[in-house]
Amino acid sequence: GEDVEQSLFLSVREGDSSVINCTYTDSSSTYLYWYKQEPGAGLQLLTYIFSNMDMKQDQRLTVLLNKKDKHLSLRIADTQTGDSAIYFCAVRRGGRRALTFGSGTRLQVQP
Amino acid sequence: SQTIHQWPATLVQPVGSPLSLECTVEGTSNPNLYWYRQAAGRGLQLLFYSVGIGQISSEVPQNLSASRPQDRQFILSSKKLLLSDSGFYLCAWSPGTGGEETQYFGPGTRLLVL
């Protein structure tokens, strides 16, 4: 079955770049997503990438996809204290409804 | 624009009591609807999804059930809650058009079973 793994915790200083990594096992994963969850809140979609892309940039966010290694990363430039949250990687195979989520990476931004 | 609502926001229920959580979507028609559960400190697990009124698919066997009485309403229920049903329940919707199908999440309901 599908499996998605993320490191549990990342701490950075305000103004630095953050890189959150994710690995997945299903090579048929077609759609790959990054969600942000603030304390006590639902999930906010940040960005997504198709498997036929290797990079996507959206303002301070850059997503890199290495299909060969089944590795997805989210880079946040100029990290702010408001970026402190849990970040979830999720993947979906084309034709399937279910998203498979990682367990989330807690990003702590220190002033 | 589309919005998704869930209520209640927080619920404390005794073991053995019934449960009804509601999710409604505004600003779209024929959405696909989803119920997820997030256990403490963990990722999300898909419980149910629906592609239309009265159409429910279950992803995991459990003590819960789902219903879709109207196009934009999705309900999660239980006849008798277990301690293990505690968690954060998230409803999501996606456009029912096929293709990329990004899922958008509601604010969630935190359920504590005592």
C-alpha cells in the first residue's frame, strides 16, 4: 500500500529558509500536495504539483519533486513566525479518491 | 467562492452515546465529499467519501457511518461511541469534475469521548 513519511520537527530562525521533506512509496502517485495546519484548525491547501512536473514556485513557496527517488520537498523562503504550523504532505494516485497523508512536520520559527 | 462549514466545533460525549457531525458546502454543485479523522499527533485517515446523494464509500471498517441526504450536506454518525473514536474530524470537498480534484478542508470538529 501507499506510505508517506515526513520528519516530525523542524526549527528555523525567522528570515531563514525552511525545507520540509517528504518521501512516498507509490510510484503511481500522480498528484502531490502540501497542506498547512495551524493549531486547532483545519487544513489549508498551500500548493500542489503534478507528477509530470519537477518544480513549482508560488511566491515564497517552492516545491521540488524527484520522481526517481519519490521525494517531495517544500521550501519556504524568508520564513516568518506566522509560518509556524504543521505541514502535511499528501499524495494521490490518478483515478483514486483517497489522499494518503504523511504524519506532518511541525515547523517552529524562532524570532 | 466556495466555503465549507462543520459543526459543532468541539464535542465532549460519554462512551455509548450517539454522534452526529454535520458538514455543508456552499458555492458549488455536485461536489465530492470526504470525512477524515486525525488522531492526536498523526496524519489524516480517510473514513468515507461520497460522489453523490446517497452514495457513500467506506475506506476503513469502524464504528462510524456516513450519509449524504442532500447534494452539499455530509453527515458522520455513530450509534454508540467508543473511547477510540476520540479525535479531530475533518470534512473536505473537491470538484466533482474528475482530473486533478484538489480537496479543500473544513475547520474540523474536535471530539472527545469520555
